[in-house]
Amino acid sequence: MAGPRVDATNRGLPADRPGGNPNYKSGRDADSDESGASKPRSPKRSPSAALNLSMNDIQNKIGNLALTNTYYVNIALTEQLKTHFDKSYKDISKGGIQKFVDEKLGYLCSEATLPVSSYATAEVKDNYMGIPQEFAHTRLYTDVDMTFYVDSDYSVLRFFEGWMDYISGGNTKIDGKSEPAAGSDVGGNVYRRFVFPDFYKVKTMTIKKFERDFKRELTYTFINAFPKGLTAIPVSYGPADLLKVTATFNFDRYVVEREIAPAASEKPAILSEEPPKPQKPLTPAELQRQAFEKSVGKNRVFRSEAAQEIAAKYK
């Protein structure tokens, strides 16, 4: 039996192979179809376009990422709280307790948590056969923890202790006398009378999240917030570390406001303190003068005698 026909077209490949294809591959480099005949493999695909992007291209597409260490905390105290601190904590309320909160406490916040919320849902099984559904009916807010550095005067720690002391009324004696001075013996029985919530809940407590360029910021405003508790503050011998206190705040709800700084080219409009003065109506001669200047040009040199007469007339 004669062997397979070989010619120059197929470069020595057996002619009974598919079409005598010069690109034919055999062995591990060939694929087989359902009949068992070998066929050339398809060319490899080019890598995805995303793999060809440089770091600059990716940064241009994604933009700058937000940082975790640029924020500011502010607490707007109620008038009752201000009176309480000015009366019982004069050492930390020099110049006003609100000034202490704005200029010192807000910058000593070492850790804060941006608020999150969830929904309480009810399950319904009767709308569709075999398909349970859930529907939201109540929005739930979780407490927020804030950690503050304690200064060497313990003003931060005494501020939160004073706030919580005001909520529960302090150590008041049963005989109705005012609470004992610091360092004196309390003695006897005491009772606590809690203050009305509108007095110790602050209307607004904010966390401003911004970036280093100050172009954009997010303001989280907590409504009716108050310190629910303070975590234990451990102290021990050994390597010294910064003393911190963590306060857990409860609140009714929060709102988010997004602010964008104006562009550098945009200048705020400056309102004049004095109203603009009303302009006097032009006389007929002045109106004719304006019409003449518009027709011949204000800076034109009048050469003709007629033009000079008209210019002299409406000068």
C-alpha cells in the first residue's frame, strides 16, 4: 500500500491531512475535533486593556482617595450646660465653656466613628407563593464612639464627668442642701434627680470630614446627642503612653451635608454698603451728542467744517 502523497505545497506534510495546511500543528500543540482529526489552535488573545494602564492612568480614572486623619469635632452646648459648667467647673470654663469646646476639645479627638444606620424589617409571605419578602418599617441608629486625648490638667476628662454629673443631678443630700464641695466628706444618704432631656441633650454635634485641599467636606450632624457612657481608663506602671478617654454618644438621628468650596477663579460678590445713586436723565442735547459719537466714533478727528460745527454744538 502506497504511503501518503507528499508535495512541495504542503512542505513535506502528508497530503491527506486537512487541506495540507502549512500552519498545521500536531501533538500537544494541536486541538482535535469531534471526528478525532487535528486542527490548528486559535491564536492567543491579547491581554485586557485594563492590564495596559499605567499608574498615572489609573490615578486619573479613580482620582484621589480620602484620608482618615482629616476631621474636626464640634459640640454646641445648651444654655443649661453652659450655666452648669460656669458654676461648678470654673477652672475649665475660663472664657466660657463653649470656647474650651471649640478651641481645645475639638482638636483633642483622636478617634471618631462616622455614623451608620440600618433598617428593621417585617417579613411578608402571602404576596407570592413560596417567595418571602421583607419591607423596612423603622430606621435604626447605632451609638457613636469618640476617643479624646486627656490633657495634663484633666480638663477633657472633667468635662465629660461634669456633663454626665449634670444629667443625673450630682450627689444631692436628702436634707436639700447643695452638693458638698470637692474634697469634703459626703456622708449620709443621697438621691439623684435626672434633668429634663432638653437641658442635657445638645441640639447639634458635628463631625466635619474634609481633605487636605479643603475643596470638599462632609458634615455629619447628630441631633439630640448626649454621652451615654465612658469606657474604663486603665493606668499601669510600665512604658508611658498617652491617656485617652472614650465617650459613647447616643443620638436621635443624623443628617449629612455635602459642601463644595468655590473655585479659585470664582470671587464672591461684594455688596456695596451704600445703595447705587439714581442717574439723572439725559438732556436732549446730551442724547444727540451720544448718537453723534456713536455714528462717527468718539475718538475720530473732525476735519471738515461741518463736523467741527456739530462737535462744537454738542460739546
